[in-house]
Amino acid sequence: MNTPAQNGPALQLDKALQLLRHAGIEAPGGDPTSTAWLQALIDSLCELSSRDALTGLPNRRAFELVIVREIDRVARAGEPALMLLADIDHFKAVNDRHGHAAGDVVLQAVARALAGSVRPMDTVARVGGEEFAIVLPNCPAPFGQAVAERVRRRVERAIVNVSSNQELAVTVSLGGAFVPPWVRSSASLWFERADRELYRAKSRGRSRACLEQPTLSHVSAEEKGLLFAVTQYQDLR
């Protein structure tokens, strides 16, 4: 499809529309020569470029933008924020024993479990092969370990059907770090600190969550209950 640009040559849009079709995204409706139509096409392409094709989660590029915004917010507002890195345990063994198709099913199941264990305000992304990341704004340090454990258990209890007659048990290891409030940190430093805790979780036997432990004030069980009562965290029983 060729669409005339304002005061310029025609735009070659066939490849853009083909990309959308391949991703299962409908082309914008309306007049293809209008500015509104072109803007809708650009918006669809931006959305496509920010998503992981397999899981539908934000990809690393999009996640890095989220981190930059969150670091800026914490520096200005002083609200705490937690980053969790989650790595699927023994994922290579899944691919080796069951094939890459089964590995894809596992990745999709873990993505759903992670996305289903956090609040709408949180961001879950696939940032590597079997590695995911979560940014949780306004997550006070006293609640970090409980949040990470809930995420870990949600994955552990997920049913992963890799074929009509076979289920796999899947676990993740998590590492977490808080960005210092009122301090303008950097994405690389935040990632590095969370990754250090992830390595600690792996070295301690996997299927566990290790978080940096800043100085914490006492928080009662009732206060913790109130936090979870007013958020979208699911109490897994």
C-alpha cells in the first residue's frame, strides 16, 4: 500500500502492514491517507516493537524505559521501589529432554504466572532467554520478601502442560534490590544489585528468593495484611 505523505513522496507501508498481520494485529481502520490513520499505524508498530513475541510481555527494550521512569520517580518522590529478577530453574534441561516447543510452553506459563501475581501498576517483562524482571513501584522494604515469596509460589504451583499427557513442575529463583529513595540511581546499578541477589538464590539451591536487606522498621502482621488487602496480590492457598 502506498499512502501519499504531506507535501512529499508516497510512503511505502506494505512491510509495516505485513508485520502487523504476521503478529495477528489488525490494520487501523479508516482513511489510509489521513493523519489519524498514520498515527494509529505508528502506535501499533510501537506496541509491536515493545512486546516479546512469545510471551506477550514487555521486552527488555520496553522494560529499560520503565526502569528509567521509575528511577526518576523515586528520586523526585522518595517512594520505595523494588526490582525482582526471576530465572527459570534448570530450563536448559527442559529443552534438552522435552524439546524447544516444550520450553516455549514453559516460558509462556511462567509469564502468565508472574503477570498474575502482581498489581496492575507493576511491570513484568521478559528480559532474556529464561529470565524475567519485575518492577514494583511503591513497595516498602518490609514487604519485599513477602512479595517475592508470593511470586515464587505462584510459579511453583502453576500447572504446565507440555503435551496432552505430560505436566512439568517448574520453579524460579528470584533476586531483588530496592532503588534508594531520594537518590538518582541508574538502570545498570539497579540491575546489577538485583542480579547479585539472583546469583545468591541460585547458589543456595534455587527455588528461593533472595533480596537485599536494607535497614527495616518493624511492621506488624496486621499492617502486612492491610497492604495485601488493598492491592491486587493474590493470596495463594
